[in-house]
Amino acid sequence: MTHKAQALLESELKDIEARMVVLKQSDPFLDPDHVTDNAAVDTDVREQEAHQRIEAEVEELQERVATIHKALERVATGTYGTCKRCNKTIPPKRLELIPESLYCVSCEEDLKR
């Protein structure tokens, strides 16, 4: 299970990193002419909104990258797939859906209450 989990986590990590590159490249603020162009106010507003959306999505993806790195550390230490709260095994189906899971379903639900 751990080799499969590690491969899944690493694949997901590559996908996320590729997505972040695409997002950053699509940021209208990267255009060097952005600062000096005399775009209409509505264009500036759209560019600002697009920039903020991209920044928020990149930040979310960076947080996901951090959780995947932590999951890879758990794979390396042999604690991957064990609930951090109750120490029971996290069901394989849950790990397939959310490979970076820290908790079993029961503990996750308890924590959300």
C-alpha cells in the first residue's frame, strides 16, 4: 500500500505544481506592459480581480502541496494510513480519495463538530 500511496502522492504533487505554473503564467500582472498601459478602468478592475483569483488559487494549491509533503513524510516514517487521533488504520478507500488524510472518517467527523 505504501508504494502505491507514495506514487499517488507524488503524481498529485506534480499535477499541482504544473497547475501552479500555468496559473502564475496567466496572471495579468506578469505582463511588463501592465504598469504602463493606459487601459480603461473596467479593464484594470478585471485584471485586478483575475490577479486576486489567481493568487488565492495558488495559495490554496501551496497549502495542498504542504499537506502532501507531510503525507510523504508519514510514508517514509511508516505512519502513513494511521489516524493521528485514534491510531486506527484509515480505510484504503478513504486514502484513495484523499491520499493526504490525517484522520479516519469517524475522527474527521468528530473534529468538524
